[in-house]
Amino acid sequence: MEPSKRISRRRALGIAGGALVALGGATALVRTRGYDVPADRAAKLQAFSPWHFLVVAAVARRIAAPDVEDGSVPSTDDVDVAGFIDGYVARMAEPLRRDLLRLLGFVEHLAPLMTGHASRFTKLSAAEQDRVLSWLESNDRDLLRGAFDALKSLVFMGYYRDVRTWKVIGYLGPFVGRPEAGWY
């Protein structure tokens, strides 16, 4: 190649960097598509985008999965755990909200890859989702174990706030304001 037609190192790095940014943008576009939330639910979201909502709903289903499938235990969808968490996150300080939203992105896109799955978390089977969450829960890194603990705490706050779930754990409910017949 003639010296005048040679590409400088700086220009080559600029082209390579631009290509990486374009590839990353295309990957993000592909990996954040296909999240279908009913329009009435999407209109009510406060802190979450539709994909955040669906990730939280999937995580909640696995963390608070009922031991029996006879309909006697309300599901996380029945008590709208993801909706509760969306409202809770909307009231968080901005740095905490940003970190939690990033955690949801990690759970959706990177944690499955780190456990050998090519698909995003919301597309995995229940057993595969359990393996991803177990990996997060038992990780050697304190930050990842703490992240799982945060998700679990949010899910349990959202789940056990509903009177229908108290019977599952034998909780009789608060004494203050208790109806004569009890809460359930």
C-alpha cells in the first residue's frame, strides 16, 4: 500500500471503536425487543420500562414459587409483586434506583450467559431461571450475593404485604385493626 493510502493507527482505532459501539447498540436493540406488557399495565409503570417489569415478574415467580400447585397459595402475579416493586423503586433515591435497574439488566442479560445460557433470563425455563438465581445467591462475590438478597427482599416485601399470603406462613396479621373474624 502506498504511504499516502495507509490508514493511521488512530484512524484504525477510531473505526474499530465505532464498529464496537454500533455492534453494542445493535445488540442492545435486539436484546431489549420482544417484551410484551399489556397496554393498560405499561401505562401504569412508574420506574420500570416494560422489560424491567417482566424481569421483576419472572424473578418474583421463581423466588416466591409456591410449594403446592393446587391454587391454595396465591402467586406473585395474583398479588402483583412486580407492580408493588415498580412503585417502591419509583420512590427510591435516584442512585439506588439506577443501581437496581442496572441489576435487572445484569440478571436479564449477563447472569444467564455466565451460567451457560445463551438466552435472556425471561426466556429461560423455570428450572434454568432457578439455576441462574442459585448461582447469583451462592456466588463467591459479595456484591452478587448482596444483589440477590436485595431482589429477594423486594419480592418478599411485595408478596407478604397481601393478606392472602399470610396463611401460607401462619401469620395471623396485626392485632391493631384486626376484624373479629380474623384476617383470613
